[in-house]
Amino acid sequence: MSSANSRAKATKPAAKTAGRLYFLDLAAGRVLTSNPDGSDVKTIVNEGRKLPDGIVVDVAAGHIYWTNMGNPKANDGTIDRADLDGKNVTSIVPSGATWTPKQLQLDAKNRKLYWSDREGMRVMRANLDGSNIETLVETGHGEAGRLDARNWCVVSRLM
């Protein structure tokens, strides 16, 4: 097989999702996809009341990543991953490793995910498989710090 054919086969899965939007339904705990004009809406993951908040799509790798805030008063947030079609859902950052993960950013070049952990008062990152979880910034500690909204971390954009 020529290298041109190999490249075509490697990018073929992305072509199925080219032009698709991926978004979250916080109230119902769903990951959805649609065409850019809003047509052809499909629920691809239905988790119930897990409170998804941040989402990124890695078309080249064929994955969607999203945060689940969990209960803001408990250390039970997660970061999950699925294939672009919603299959093979797995929790890559387990409950207890991040408090209330929210916004999510993908650094595809360095194979990292970055997120804000609002009530955990941290900015964090991990490898795309969830390994090597690191705290990059921590603005407070303990319950008293958590109650002060000035300590909450919110990531807006990876430059």
C-alpha cells in the first residue's frame, strides 16, 4: 500500500464528522452532535445527571473529551472521553482527582488536556489518556477557600 493510500485511510474517519458541531446538554447530561445549520441533531452520549460542562474535539485522533462537574460540594468531578460517534466512553480523569472540572482545552501538539477546577481552585492538565495529572495553579485551600468565589479558577483559552 502506498503512503498516499495510508494517509487517506488514516483521515477517512475524520471525514465522517467533518463539519459536525459537538455540544453539551447540561440539564440532561448529554453529548450531542449536529450539522452546522442545526439539522440532524443526534444524542451520542446520555449520562443522565453528571453535569457536563466543557467539551473539546480531537478530530485527528477521533475523540471527544468533556468534563463532568459532579456535585460542587463533593470531590467527584470527572473527565470523560469517547469516540466521535459516542462509542467507547471511558473516564480518563476519575472521580476524586478533580473537584469540579469545567472549561477544557486541547493541546494536540503536546498531547495534553487543560482544564479549570472551579471549586478545587486549580488549573490542571493531564495527558490525553488521563495519566500524569498535574496542578499548574492553585489559588486557595480547604473549605473556607472553596466558599470564596474569588479563588475559583476558570480557563478561557489556550494560546
